[in-house]
Amino acid sequence: MNIKKTLIGPLLFVFGTLFLLIIALFVVLFLTTKIPPVNPYIGTQASIVTYSDATEIGRFASENRIEVELDVIPLFVRRAVLAAEDQSFFEQPAFSLKSIARALVNNLSGGETQGGSTITQQYVKIAYLSQEQTLERKLRELIIAIKLEFELDKNSILESYLNTIYFGRGAYGIQTASNQYFGRNVSQLNVSQAIVLASIIRSPGLYDPRSKPENFSRLERRFNSVKQVMLENSWISKSVFDDIEYPETYPIKSLNTFTGVKGHIMEEVRKELLKNGFITEQIMQGGLRIRTTIEREQQVAAELAVLRESPKNAPDDLHIGLIAIKPGDGAITAMYGGKDYLNRQLNDATQSITQAGSTFKPFALVAALERGIPLSSIWDGKSPQIFYGAGNPYTVSNYGNSSFGKISLLRATALSVNTIFVRVAYRVGFSSIVDVARRAGIPESVEMIPTPSFVLGVSSPRVVDVANSFATFAAEGLKSRPYLISEVTKVDKTKVYEVKKDVNRVFSKSVMADLNYALRGVIRSGTASGALGSFPRPVAGKTGTSQNNASAWFVGYTPQIATAVALFRDDATEELTNIGGLQSVTGGSFPARIWNRFSLKAIADLPVKNFAYPAFIGGTKPIDLINPSPTPKASSVKTKKDAPPKIPSIPKGSGKPIPLPTTSVRPIPLPTQTVKPIP
């Protein structure tokens, strides 16, 4: 007994000394510990890419987080989180000895694992420290939490916490979690949904009901517990408590916004941002709002058109590219670059190349018109023909070796007669056609060699290049630079980027008026008439089938939208034969059908707009160019260097539209004052 009494004094001294040392250590740590900078990922926000109407396409994010102000978060949502994580948050200091003791007892007794951290401590651990479980880290967490509450009020800490905490499903913050679990903004949540999200915070892997089957029962127990705490704190009434039922959560959605067709759009947006001076960190963490020129209904129409009109049971290496551009502006309004970006990263609308085929013939027609050669001129369309004068003899056949005899250049355009267009190329000069193609929109990156075969489309452009060139035609000679992003703003709506459109006149209006008149014949009575002859709008275009049948195109346009569609295979030597029940796929088949389905939907809400009345360059009389006299002088027609001629206005009347000629020598009728514009 005396020994015990003798030991009590020294033991009290030892414990007292240790206590004082701990207090002294805590004081030293408190005085020397500063609030560190927040972790690099805190405060980062996803950048949202939208359609032109501001609805979301996808996100760039290192962490999928969208921050919201506390006032946007309903009071019952905040209280549900407090009930689940720290119901005394507003009454107690940065730490709770009672909570720490309760958690310690519960954990040691084998109960459900609990943490003793307040919301402030949880936020400090996420925002300032690592997740390691050491005494030093816990002491620093406690000290920083105390100091943080000296600098920030409780509401500011709660707002930061709600925008930072992880909810599973790759969702950081209450706003993103609301979208992932219930498909709505946090401001649209109801009480039961708020309780589910609050219940999941403790451990998303254990409570997300869609993650594992056994999670549902765990979540249900916790859901009822949080609901009870809210009732006990008078945060919900008894009637609300009785009416609350467990809500259904959404299935887990893939966070990879590069899946499917939209992945190609996202990648093109990323590249355009980098090209315009943005850096990767801004794109991935800056919370940008990136508005694209993609029109949502047009995009849906493009994807549906490809799905419905593509060849059935097509080979795996068959690719389809589609792109639509606004003439005179350059805005890309729809894009189909492939079925799934994750399976094939090469964009078939903006990166893949394939032989252009007869879509290059309009460049030769423009070169002819600029030299005064009229649409009424007569040429020899027999097949085959042998051409001399440019190296070795060059033999040319029409598609299917069809012979057409003596026909006008207008009719030759509608029927895409190879032999005539090669003759036109010899007549106007190969280099002049290359020059027209460059002016129209075929970039320097596309190799174009001025040879006899050039006019038949042996060059391999991208789909976007051909679409943009035809958009120049639709805009009456105004060439525009294609673009995908209209503007970029920050979260606070400060504008940080706005597109600068690049539009220039490259052809005279008179040349374009005749060209568009000729390309209307392709639709009404030419190679695309089978698929598009009954199209309900004024429309012009050109089919394209490469010489070896390795690619098939249709490029069509109204004055408001120009769209190119191309089908091709991985290997340029592989032919488009025996696909979709057709012996040979041509531009007038699947490409024209895809274009038709897309365009009917894309222009449905646009006003009907007519093309300009033809200028009839070189006159309307049939000029025999089978045995040609010298080329008409260029001075007889305005060229790109001259001011565009004025096209006389045609008053409304009762006259009928000018018919497209169907015979070989019938002259194009002259306009009269009672003739309406071509419909």
C-alpha cells in the first residue's frame, strides 16, 4: 500500500509532464503551422462544350466539377448534408471532441466505421493535405481547421466543401453529383434526392446503389438514418418525413465524353482551342464554356441519316464522312466523322482523305465560264476518246463507257461526262483549273498536279475541303474559312474568345450564277435525279465517283447550307463494289440518299431561298466546240479581278421557270420580263 502511494506521485508527475509537453507541442505547431496553398486540383472546373443553342455536348475535365454558389443550393440540400456529416456544424468549433470520442468507441467496438471529423476538417483534408493516415497529418488537419475558421465564415467553408467533396461516378461537387445521379441541376433536387446524395458522401463505393447489388440495403439504412436526423433537428416536418420515399437513381453514365460520334466533335473542338491560343490546363481545368457552331437538330439529323441510309452489311473498312457548312460564313453546323471516336480516332470528315472524283468537275466549269465559254457550247461526248498534247496519249472513258454524242456543256455537267470535261481542261488549261480549286477552298495541303486527269478528281482532299469549296459556290463566290467554335466564356460569363470570320470574294457573281444553274441540272435531270429529283427546294450539287470506284461522293447545297457526303474504304485500291446490294456504289446512290435525308431535316425550318438568275455568259446560242475555233476572249466576261456585273432584277409575273435543256443543240432560252426566278 505504501509502495502504491509512493508511485502515485511520480506517475502523476510523468503524466502531467507529458500533458504539458503535448500542450507545448500543440502550441508550437499552432504557431508555426500556416494554412498552405490549396491542392492544385481544388478549384479546377470542367470546361463544357455546347451546341449552338447552349445545350451540352461534352466536357473536358481533369476532375468533373462544376462549382455553384451556396445560394443556388436549396436549404434542405445543405441540411441533408449536415444531417449526414456534421449536424452541429454551425454551433461547434472546427473540431468536436465528442464526435472524435464517439467515433473511436464505435470503431473499437466493431460497429459501422465512423469518422470523427467535422465538415471543416473534411474540407481541410481534401483541399490542403494528403489522404495519408498519420498522427502528424491529423494534428496538422486539426490546426489548419481551427485557423481556417478564423479566416472564413461557416457558410464559405460549407460552400467550398459542397463544391469539392467526391460523390462517386467521377463526380466532384454537389452540382455534378446531382447531374450524375438524377440528371438535373442541384437547384432542381427534391428532399428525397438530397438525402440520397448526402448519404453517399461517407463512402460512394459502399453506398452507390448502382455500383454493387449489396449497396442498396446499406444506402437504404443510411437514407432512413439521415431522414430521422433531419426530423429531430426540425429541418423537415413530420408530414414531409412521412411522405419521403426512396427515389430511383440514374444508371451510371460513362464520363468519357469522347465516346461515339460526339467524340470526333470534341476532339475537333480541342484542336481548334489549341490553335487559337488556349493551353491544355485552361481547357481541362479552367471551367470554360465553349459554344460551338454545331446545330443540335442538324447533328441529330446527320447521325440519323448515316444510320438509316448507309449500306447494310457493309465491310468493316467502309467509312462515311459528312460535314455541313454555312455559306458565306464558314460555320460548321453538323459533322459525322465516324461511329465511335474511341474505336477510330481518325475523323472521316476532317482528316481522312480520298479521291474526289467528279466533284472536281465544277472547277473546270468555273474556269471555262471565266474565259467566256458558255453553257450552251456544244461538245463531243463519245466514249472512249484519246487525247494528245500533254505527254503520252491519254485515253478517257465515260462511266460505264456511255457515249453521249453532241451535247451542251450544261447537259454534260448534269450527266458528268468525263470525255467532255477532259476536253474542257485541255481548252482552258490545267493550271487554271487548279487555280480555281484553290480559290474555291481546296487548301495547299492537298496535292493538285495540273494534268489531264486532274479534272476527273484524282486528287485526295478531305470532306471538309470539298464542302467548303461548294459553300463558296452557294455564297455566290464568297469564300469563308470553316470554323467550329463561335465563342468561349469563363464561368462568370466573361468572354475570352470570339471567332473572327474570314470571308473574301474569289469569284464573280455572274460566273457563280451560271455555275449554280448548271449544277441544278445534276439534281433535276442528271446523275443525282434518281435520289433527289423530287427535292422540294432549290438545290444544286454534284455527284462524284472516282475512276477506280474507290470513293463515292455527293455534295449539294441550297443558298443557306452546303453539305458533302463521302463513302470510301481504308485502302484506296479497294473498290466500292457489291456493297449494299449494288454492283457499284456511285455518288448518286448512298451518298445522295444520306444527303437527302439529312438536308430535308436540316432545312425544314429555313425559309425557301432561290439562287440568283443565270447570267448566260457567252450567250445562249449553241457554239460548236467539237471542232473549236479560238477560245472566246476573256474580256467578254467579268473575271474575279473585275467588279461583279449587275444581274437585272426580274419582276414577279405569271411566266414559267426556265427549263433545263435535254437535247444536244437546243439553245438556252433567253430571259423575259415575265419569267420568275428559278425555283
